[in-house]
Amino acid sequence: MKPILICLTLALFHCACSAPDSRADEAEAFSKIQPLVEQAIESGELPGAVVCFADAKKIRYLKAFGDRQVEPSREPMTTDTVFDLASITKPVATATSVLLLSDQGKLDLQRPVADYMPEFGANEKQSITIEQCLLHTSGLIPDNALSDYDDGPEVAWQRICQLKPRSTPGSKFSYSDVGFIVLGKLVAQVSGTTLDQYASQNLYGPLNMQDTRFNPPSSLHQRIAATEKQGDGWLRGQVHDPRAARLDGVAGHAGLFSSASDLVTFAQNLMAAADDQSPVFSAAMFQQMTAPHTVPRGTRTLGWDHQSPYSSNRGEALSGAAFGHGGFTGTVLWIDPEKQLIFVFLSSRLHPDGVGSVNGLAGQIATLVGQQW
């Protein structure tokens, strides 16, 4: 055989063998997920979970483990289970709505919130910008008193407007639910409709995300994972966060419900936006939302985590382009446009006893698969 043919044969042999090896490594990584999750279930960290990995075009791993409810009766987890996303509401509803309004020229992220809602500027808050709220550098307190919400949404807003900054705006990173409640109110003010209606009409409807909404209807409740006990019943389809509950289930920091497949759809559309291939998101909006910003103690993007004290659930194998978020109820979403990887981990760690921990588990799974992706 002539030398050139030998080289060509060897090259073809290498190509034929390398791809299956890569897929074999990925399959091996996927096979290690089940024992990790089952061990955590056995340890009482969570009753069950849905774990999903996808690329820009398709789902490559989707599996349900354990139960979505164990009290008052046991129900097995299914891959279409709907979860209370808790703080994943911040990026998937609120920040994205803010960025859409900015993309439409209706908001300037560098301007103070008080330019759009003058009442918010009271008590030294007149300089707090929209961008600072998105990055958690606004100086606002993480959570104001729960009693501030006892008299309904309008009174709650008046009490938020009376708050003073805890630190000079822009000087510190302090994760703030209050800042995102303010952003949710801003979406309503600028759009002329409520946050839930704006997100439904401009995000979830156009993207055909049928399981994603605030205050899910009773028709979805059978598929929703239960959280904690409240009174004589269980929270199932009602938001777990007490402030969001007092805001009629619609708030900028919590209240959104969704499923793994819907979150994959959302993430795939974000990644498609990088090439201007999304029907909803522009390339400019994608770049604006996902560019890392240096903040004290790490980096954040506009509405998303990047590399901060809250990043344990991202693992150690995602690229520097990855952005994501976690939720108090046991939910995790990371999107890596460089690796074309989407990681969804959904659980209801608070059911049934209000305890449990999943961030370490999620990070371990993300590392395991990300190393082979």
C-alpha cells in the first residue's frame, strides 16, 4: 500500500473510532448519575429528582428518580413533573423580561429604577440602577420583614419604597430578593401588564413552554411536586416562598413553576440567540444578558450566576461561558453555550420535612458529565 493511502486509512480509522469512544465516555458518565441520586434519596436529602442534559438541538439524557410526593401518599416521579422553581424565577421570568424590554428600547439598564418608578427613590434609593438590581449590587437588604407583606401587594410595595439601602449602591454584592421584587414591579410598570402576563405573552407562549407559569391551574396540579406541609394540607401548586405567596403568587424573585423539558426549550432558544436563530431573543440581547460582570466576591451576569459564592451547583467542568441559577426548593439550571450543554436538575428537597440538600449533588453530576461532554 502506498504511503498516502496508509495515512488516509489510518486517519479514517481514527475518525471512526474516536467518536464512539467519546459517546461511550458520555454514556459511562450518564450511568453514574443513578447511584448518586439514589444514594442521596436514601440519605433523606430529597424524595426524588428529574435530571436532564441536552445540547442545542436535542435532549441527550432525561430520567426521573424516586418520588414527587411521599406524604400524604406516595407518587412516583415522572420526567414531566412540574416543580416550584423558587429563585430560578429570577432569570427565567424577571431578568429575561427586563432584558426583552431593554431590547425593545423601553428600558435603559444604566438608568435608576426611580426614573421609571419615582416612589422607589425615597430614602436614598434614587441612584440605584436597574443593572445593579440585576447584579445584586443595589445595596438593598436581602429580605425585608415578612410582616411587610401581610396587608397585600400594594402596601407591601409602599413598605419596600420606604426601605433604605444597607450599603452604598454598587459597592457590595449581596444577593437580594427585594431587588428582584423591585424588578418584577418594574416590568409591570413599563409593560402595562403584570409580570406573569408579560412573561406568558412574550416568552412562554411564543416558545411553546406549556408547563411554565405562575399560579399554575388546577389541571397541572396532579403533575406538580409537593413541597412542605401548610396547615392541614401540603403545598402543591401554591408557591412555597412566603413573600411570593403574599404577593398573590406573582413576584420577581419567586413563584414560577416549570418542567425539565420546558427549561430545555428556554435554554436552547437562548443558545440559538447567539446566532440570531431564536424567534424571541436577539443576538444583542443574548450578549447583553450573558456577559460576565465582576462583582465583589466573583462574577455574575444580568440575572444569572456565573462564578460566585452561590455557584457550587455548577460543578467544575463547565466552561467560562456558562451561566446558571439555583432555587431554594432544590432546583438547578446551567447553560454552557461554549460546550453546547444544558443541565437541568429539578427536585423538591423540602418535601416532606423541610430539610434536605442538593447543591453538592447537582454540582457533582454536572462535573461528571461535563468532563466527558
